[in-house]
Amino acid sequence: MGKQYKVLKITNLWSTEKLRKEAEDTLNKASKEGWEIISVAFGTSSSSGMSTAMITIAK
């Protein structure tokens, strides 16, 4: 059986610092559960200005 991948999306409209902390907490939780962190990307939606983190994990 191959690896199982998940893409997690975290958003925050008001604070990039809160988004960073939530992404960090999510990464730590996933790591403790045995998931391998593949990638983390941060961006902003041009239409709403919402900050977004996309985290790809695999097990």
C-alpha cells in the first residue's frame, strides 16, 4: 500500500500571527500522530485578503 496524503487548509481573516501559531500547532499535532510533513505554504486570497496556510502531510 502506498502513502496516504492529506492536504490541510487553515485560514484566518484577521491575523497572520494567529494563522502562523495555528499552523505550527497543526504541524506539531500531525507529527506526534506519525504524519510526515511534506510541505507548508502560506498565501493570501486577493479577493478577500484572507491569509491561508496549506499543509501537505503523508503517512
